Amino acid sequence: MRSNETDRSRRALLKGIVAATAALGPASGTAAVPMQGAGTGEIFRPRTLALIGDRAHNSDAIRVSLDRLFNELELPIEYTTNYYDLSAELLRPYRLFVCFRDNYVFPNGNLSPSGTARGSRQNPLGADLFPNAQYWITEEQGQAVKEFVESGNSLYSMHNNVFLSRSSKNYREVQGGVALSHPALRPFKVKIVNREHPVTKGVSDFMVTDEQHYAIYDKDPRNILLNSENIDGLVFDATLRDPVEGGPGASGPPRNLGTTSTSGWAHEFGRGRVVFTAIGHTIHAMWQPEHLKLQKNAVRWLLKIES
């Protein structure tokens, strides 16, 4: 048995480690801007949690991308890959939830071929490209995100996260739209639709080589901020359909979606805010200067920070 003296020494050591860790700040190493609470004199730091990483999007690469964004904003961010932990309790300490992953998990392994866009002419069976896939999000988890935003917090839905709405009606209600699919990486132009919104303030149209995601936006079209256009005239033939037509894997014959897609929106939800931006399959795309400027604007708007 351990002596009382040993227990006291261990407790003292642990207290010292905790104190030293707290002094170092957030796990990501970012420095936070002290913010003045209105009329209280209290200094606080709005915290962000990012759920990241899936089969096609390496969590380390996403973390590198987002670390730069939040470092340059001098704001803290914390990360998790544990999708199964998403809950109201997990979100409670945070002001902003960033979700950068799709709706698929592969508990029995993934034997499907890589390099073929889901729901494309090259994959005419749509979701059957992933025969071993399961959908991880529950309606309870979707409700947790919905209530998180309704209560005055915010959601930043990034890149392929628009696929998550294919598997949860609650999540789709707050996120505001749903993915149809995307072609493989190719150049396209991102055009600012609404230049008056704080998220697009000072941002110019830009070219990027990325996945051009095609999505449906459910709410007021005046909330759409970005469109993407393949200026070479390349169209996209998709087989995936809106999940209301048959569930998460709803599909049909190839359908020409044209050269232009909806690539970003922002809206109020309850007392909170939501932003979706579709660009982001590579670090190069995440760090495209105009796109990075837009992401900074988005985080400030979501956290209700005046620049």
C-alpha cells in the first residue's frame, strides 16, 4: 500500500503540472486576445472546438490549416476527432463549433477505390461507392448542435461538412443546406455574391484548384455569399439526390448540374449564427489569400467580434 506521504507528494506534483499547463494556454499553442466583457470588467476568451478528419481529409492537415487561421486571429482553438463524443455537454464550454468532416465512418474497414467522386458519372451508384460505410451522426447529436446555436453560439461548417446534413434532419435545419456531390480537383473561380455582408467584406473573387462542391441551400437565397464557376465550361453530372427523395444515399440517373454551384452562405439561427464555406480540400486552397481573408471575417462574425 502507498503511504500518505507518497499520496501527498503525487497530489502536489499533479497540481504543479496542471498549473504549468494552464500557464501555457490552449493545447494548440495559440495566443488568445483578451476580450473585455461589456460593463463587467471581466476578461474572457471565446473558445472554439473543431471536430475534424475523415477518410478523405487528414486531421493533421486540417489542424495545420486552422492553426494558421486562429493564430493570425490570436484566438484559441481546440480539436477533437471523436465524433462519437459530440453532445450538448461537450459543446457547453465553447462559443464556436467548427465541423470539418463528412457523415461517413468505416468501422469494418474501407475497401472502396479512391480517386472517384461520390455521386458522379464515374460512380453511377452514388453512395454505393462506399459499401462498408455507416453514418455516424445521430438525431440527438444534431439536436445538440441545433440547441447550441439557438442559444446564442455559432457553427462554422467547412468544406465537406455539408455532407453531414444528408444523415441528420436536425443538423440540416441548423446548417441550412445539403451536399449533392463534387467532381475531382479542378480549377474554378469563386465569386462573391453578396459584398455587403461582414463575412465577405474586403474579399475579392478568386481562383482556386479544389473540389467544386455542389449543394442545396434551404433558406433565404439572400443569405448566399459565394458561388463557384468553372470558367472552362466544365459541367458536373451528379447521381446523388436530395436526401428527402430517399434518405442519405438517395440517387438516380446522372443529372447535369451545370458549371456553377453554391459555395457559401451565412445566416442567423435563433440567437446564434451559422457560416458554411465549401472550399478547403487542400492546405493550398485553405490558404489562398482571399479565401483566408474570408475565413477570418467568418470567425469574427461568428464570435461577434468587431474587427
